Amino acid sequence: MLGVILGGRLGQVIFYEPGYYLANPLEILAVWKGGMSFHGGFLGVALALVLWARKNKLAWLTVTDFVVPLVPLGLAAGRIGNFINGELWGRVADPSLPWAMIFPQSGDMQPRHPSQLYHVGLEGLALFALLWLWTATPRATGAASGAFLIGYGTFRFITEFFREPDAGIFGQSYSISMGQWLSLPMIIVGITLLIMAHRQRP
């Protein structure tokens, strides 16, 4: 829990709004105003699992392999919360798109992609199903974790094309968003873990 909260908050501060929080450092503590980053929360949880695995004398990748198959359901629940709250809305969509929606919080009252639901479908339900099938067969250590990183990174990269991009440390871009930049290392590390796992016995 602490890994999610502290990592998510620091991720928002470092990856998305460093200039604002550098000018207003006390605002870092104002978590009730919102502002959490998945990638920061992911790093926070990864560090927390390192400490937990060391304390219990377990291999870190053994722990993460056990955890990751159920993570997508938690992510889906979070994205449903984003949808209900009307936050993290999508980019402006063609008004003829049947499921285009107006999010009053956006301020412009234009029809937009309900990108939160795209996240639910891909990073939540689809990734859960794929990991469930993948881990139904015994795999070498690190294989499940690698599959999660590749799956999440890929699905997040796709859904970012429909989500209103955050400015981030690289500025606002409609070509490659901050979420996509942060997903690329996940995919690379995931591929590396799968290669390493392939060289082991299940």
C-alpha cells in the first residue's frame, strides 16, 4: 500500500509536474487534491516487494511472478473509478463515433473517447485473461513478470493514442505521450526477463 501511494505520488511529481512542485514543494503532501502516476506506483510497489522478499528470504522474481497475474483486475477497478469521476478523459473524437462521450470536467464540452474504458478492456480484462492462460502452465522464474511488463507496456502504449496526453517532463505531444515514453522501458525489461526465463527450466 505504501509503495503504491508514495511511488504513485512521487511519480506524478517527477514525471508529470516537476516544475509546479519545485515551485510549490508543500503541495507534494496535498494528496487529497489528486495526482498519482501508475508508473511511479509500479516502481514503488517493485521496491516494496524487494524489501518484503528480502525480509522473508524469497527470490524477488518468485514473488512478482505470484503477484502479477492478479494486478490487471486492480488496474481495471482503478480505471473504472477514473471513468466514474470523469477524470483522465480521452482525446476529442468524431461526433459520429457511437460511444463518444462528453466529459463536463474537460471544460470544452466536446465529444471524446472514453479512454478510461479502453484501459479497462486492454490493461485490465485482456491482460488478466492473457496472464491467466500464460501462467496456467508452469513457467521459469521471471516469465510471468516479463509477460506482464510486455503486456501492460504494449496495451498502455496503444490506449495512450486515445487519451488526452499529459504534459510531462517532455512537454505535451500528440505523437509520443509521457505514458508511452514510460511504457517503453517496461516492454524492454519484460523482453529481457522472458529471454532470461527461456534459458531456465520451469
